[in-house]
Amino acid sequence: MKRISALCFLLVTAVASPAAEKLNVVFVIADDLGWGELGCYGQEKIPTPNLDKLAKQGSRFTQHYSGAPVCAPSRCVLMTGKHLGHAEIRGNMQAKKLLPRYEEGQYPISEKARTIAQVFREAGYATGAMGKWGLGPVGSTGDPNTKGFDLFFGYNCQSVAHSYYPSHVWRNSEKVVINQKPIPGHAKQPEGEVKLEDWIGETYAPKLMIAEAEKFIADNAKKPFFLYLAFIEPHVSMHPPKESVEKFPKEWDQEPYRGENGYVPHPRPHAGYAAMISDLDSYVGRVMDSLEKAGVADRTLIIFTSDNGTTHPRNADSKFSVGGADAKFFNSTADLRGFKGSVYEGGIRVPMIARLPGKIPANVVNDSPGYFADWFPTLCEATGLTKPEGLDGESLWPAITSGKNTAHTKPMLWLFPEYTGQIAVRIGDKKAVRQGLKTKKPGNWEVYDIATDRSEKKDIAAGSADVIQQAEELLKTEVSENTIFPMEKPAVAGK
């Protein structure tokens, strides 16, 4: 009898072990976080102890790029593994512009678009998303539940996410009212005292989202899970809680932000911006603590990155950028050129940290290039799942796990029809850029050697005919027609 019991135990263990050993994935994406805004990337004014700790426990990447220079298309590239030449969503368009039946949300990805979350769910993973979606309204073909997530909690629409005290958030298809008196995401106050309390509401949405993430980890600790945390910090409006703002020196702020560059006023804009990044860092710490408490930290791959670069300037008469941000004060782009909305390095080069004890080397700085199109094949390889055909990216898993600098074998491509129309192609260490493609006078090709000139100060196009030819040939084969987000290829637009 004892032998039979022992045999049964071994059989049950053999069946149960593969599921128990499946790798969990937590993918954290910040919103408009600049390349130089974390301590481990050189930030000197804003403490980010949890992210710095994550970098020490894992590897920090210096040449990682987002999928696009703005929110929705960047997330589309991430979720579908298609670069901007093939991505369905190539700009920040509200769904109601072409689909008036939807009151909120961005233009949806189609029914045929396949996401990494769908692959995880089909493989038996619990799938959760908290934060900002931006790839289709509730009930549309881009609904997060339709696109692979068992649980979605947060902002379906990125415009609603301009307020940290909105009227509602979504739990799957349920609209959850959280503020009877919501705080608007946009306002101006040209005169008078700007008071912090005037822009603080009853319920702070990010607190609900991080609590939901902690619960998801606890609830799913005994089965494999994929958790996508699309936090909204530090995207303006600037709405951080008073206690977060008061952590930073009063002498930082000699004048208020009055909303002259959009979004809402703030009496202490420097402290307010730092508070948002500090809060973001605290959420990462809470996620790490939750994984430890659930006993799954050592078999959970954590990725941290940002959807694009830091907030850009708007009004030359104001010392502040959009929403009261001040990239110069915080050295947010370090020495990179450009901001959010630009295909120069400052708009698309983003922080990226990867941690998995025993598999990803600790305290390593890795210069391997990569971008959002690579995450679909990377996560498939990391978890042993079969990747779909037709992905544009390549797996970064060998580079991530080896700790060695590895070349990106495929060119990286960004075709961005907004902000006057832009294209960038990185081939090896050379990067070709064209601007103004939707204006009457499109710019000429520019070429930069990123290995020696990451600030993109020296245009070497005159001696780089081969690079330009490669870029134009690539665009002929790697750009599909997109009637929703149209833009002529530069080889045509430049004639």
C-alpha cells in the first residue's frame, strides 16, 4: 500500500511540476518617462531606490527603444510584435473620430491582430492588465478582454488618463465610478494663487491600480501568470498627492505652473513632477514585495521600461514644457536629442531593466540594442511558448541572459505619421532620420553614428549614401498601407 501511495505521489508531482515551474512575467511600462529620469540612469534629483535595486539585481540596458514616440502606437508595437511599418495603430487617434458610437477610447486594433496576452492566455496563464490601455474602447475589437486579458482594471482611454482623479475607471466591461466630483485633466489659471488642494480629488486612481496588481499576484501565485502594469506616471496632468509633493525641497519652485502649456496648474511643478516618478518607483517596490510575499519572486521575470521619452516643450514664452514638466531642470533626456513625439533618441530611447534571479546576470549594464517589437518573440522564448509567424522583432533573450553586448541583426524601424511625419531606421550603429514628411517641404535624410554620437549632433548623411539606400530599400518591403494612419514613404515623399 505504501508503494502504491508513493507511486501516486510521484505521478502527481511529475504532472504538477511543469505547471508549477512555468515562468511568470511582470511587464511594467511607465508613461512618458525620460531616459535620464531614474537614479540608475544618472538622475541626481529624484530618488528611485526600488528601480535602482531592480537594476542591481538584474541587468540595465542602455540602448533600448520604444515602439513609437507616443503612447498608443508604442503599445500597439509592444502588444503585437509589429513595428510601425506594419502596426495597425500608428498614432494617437480617438476612436470616435471614425467610430462615433464610442464615447471614449482610442482607435481599436482589429479582430485579426494577435497580442502577446492572447498567446499567454491560450497557454494556460492567468492574464491581468492594470493601468492605461489605449488600444480600443470597451466592446470594440480592441477591448483588452478580447485581446487576451482575463482582468483589466484602469483607464481604457488615454485621454481620460490625463486626470489622476477621473470620474471612473474600468473593471473589464464595468464602468466603476470613483469620483463624484472628478478633477479635470486640463485647465488654466492665469492669475491668483495656485493652490494644490484645488487640484486634488477624492480618490486617486493609481492607488487603486497598484492595489489591484498586488491582489492579482496573491490570487494567482499557484499558477503561471502574465501581468501587464501600464502605470500612468509621470504623464501629465500633474496630480500627485500632497504627501508625495512635500518630500521635495520647497526651494526648487520659485513660480507656479499656470496651465499655459496644457493640462492643469500646479503650485510646485518641479516637486510635483518628481513626486510622480517617486510614486512610480514605490509601485515597483510594492510589486517586488508582493512577489516575495507570494513566494514567486525567483521564478518571475520582471521587465521595466517606458512607452516613449519625456514630455516635450510647447510654448517658447514659458520656462515649462507641456503640463509643467521641466526636462532641463531634471536633465530628463541626459544628453539625448529630442523629446516625446520625436524619432530622435530622446523621443524613443527609454530605460529598460530586466530581472530574473539565476538566469539574468545581476548588476550588469548591457549595451545591446533592442526595441518594443522584440518583446513578443523575447517573452515567447523566455517562457518556452511558440511564437506566431510574421513577427517583426527578434528575441533579445540571448542578449538578456548572457549579459554580453549583442548586435541587433534586423534593422529597427519607426514610421510615425504624426508630429509632421517622421521616419527613423537604425541599421547596426547607423541611424537614418527624415522629418517633415507630411509638410510641403520634407526634410532630407540625416544619418548619425549612434555608437559615437548618441546625441545626434553630427549629421554624416553626405558620406552615408549606402545607409540611405539601405533605409529606402527597407521601406519598400517593410511598410504596409495603412488608410487610418496614412503617410507616404520618404523615398516617394522626397521626390
